[in-house]
Amino acid sequence: MKWGTNMKQIIRKITLALAFGASTHAMAQAKIDFATYEGPPRIMQGEGGTKITKNGIDYWTTGTPPRKYQVIGFVQDRRDEFMDGGHAIGSPSITAKVKHAGGDAVIIESQDEVGKTGGAGSASPFFGFFAMGGSKTVTRMLVIKYLPDAPAQAVPIPLSTGPVKQ
């Protein structure tokens, strides 16, 4: 009978450990930092590139927009793509920060994988089974505001040199 009681306690402990692991997963969130640009206006003319439009803003994944724009801030996103629900590109949280700052788009400056946790080499019990997470992806982006194109130059209309017909 003692073996049955011990087995019940072991099952309870495993159940609690699994529940704790699941709640940790549910509480995981990306860390998004926004910094406002301060200094002389950084107005640039882009040359073109590739973009993905999601949630109402453009994510320039390569190159720059083929128009005038102004840098208004910087966003750094750090997330575990498995636990934090996907990539920074297209994230509703990033969209909210960009729109709140008055931005229209972001230009991806870099995307790096940093740090590893868990795995067979982990010092934690169960070879990192409960460490969850793995590596983090850090994405750095410029927040930009599109500027209106320059007004078209007035082109003089040549006057007719002949008689005016009525």
C-alpha cells in the first residue's frame, strides 16, 4: 500500500511541474523597447527594396523605401519565436508602438539569434526539459515616417506665336 501512496505523490509532483511549465509558457512575452530619435532631422531618400505590409505598416526587410522619409525612432524586439508567438515582422505589438509614435513603417537593420537555454547540455534537471525557450531572436528596426513627395515643378506652357482663331 505504501508504494501506491508514493506513486500518487510522484504523479502529483509531475502534474504540478507540468502545470508550472505550461503557465510559464503562457506568461512568456516578447520584450519590445522603443526609443524616440532626438537630434537634427534625419531625412533621407530611399532607393527601393523589399517590404512586407502587415497590420497597416510596412516592414522593409531589405533596402529602403523609394521615397523621402524621416527617422523618428528605434525599436528593438527580443523574443523566443516558439514561446512568444512568432516573428517580430508583422507583430501587432510592434505595429501599435510604431503607430503610437506616428510612424508609417520600419526598416529592419538587423536580426540576430542570441543565447541558448535548455537542451541536453543544460545544468538543469531533466536535461533542460523545463527550461523551455531555446534561443532568442533580437530584431532592430528604424521607425520611419513617410514624407510627402516634392510638389511637381511648374512647367512653362509655350505661347502660340501665330494668330488666335476665333
